[in-house]
Amino acid sequence: MTDLPYTDADLRAEAIAQHRELTDDPEYFTVGEAMCDAKVPSSATGETWETLLDEDGYNAAQRKIHDLISGAANVSEWAVNLGADGLEPEDQAITIGADEKPIARVHFAFEPGMPDEMRIALVEGIGEAIADHL
């Protein structure tokens, strides 16, 4: 028993609510300011959004980025619980369905010390089990 008037579940619930609020409807201009000096990942020369694009191109990219953030799935509960459990998201994912319109996607998170071989075996095993039933 604890002397605190709240539970761990209360803390997680509030963190989830605040996490979602921070990403729910980002300020359009804040998106533009944040991307200004950010490097474009595919740029071979390390150009930023601002140096890569003219004003019209920059504004179009800003709108698309804002729309992607605003339309993102609410994974706040998943993200908060992963962090609270000490798990780290993995880049590996299993996508089921067509490339244009997947019907499901499974993402993975692991304990930081889990060996790569075990991670790979787990992902492959789940992938094989899914494939056997499709």
C-alpha cells in the first residue's frame, strides 16, 4: 500500500492524455518553424527544408507534414506504456495486405538488452504464424 492519493494507473492515464494533447492538433506555424533548419533525410548533400525548397514548395511540404501529424493514429497509450515498462520500439514491423492499403500492421518493442537473434526469431515466428493463417 502507498501513502500517495493516486495510483500508477492514474499517472499513466494523465501522461497518455497529455501526450495525445501535445500531438492532437499541432500549430501549423510551429510545424513550419520546427522544419526550417531540419535536414531532409533523403538529401545526399544534407540540405534543410528551407534550403531545398522555394517558398511555394516549402509551404506545400509544411501543409503535408502538418496533415500527417494531425492525421496520425493515437498511439499515446501504447507509447506511454512502452516507456513505463522500459521497452524500446523496434524498426521492424509486419505489414499485412497491399502496399497501398494495408489491412494490419504489427509493430514490436523489446527490452533493451534482448539479443538481436532473439528479436529476429520472435518477429520471424510471428510473421510465419500470420502467413500460415492468411
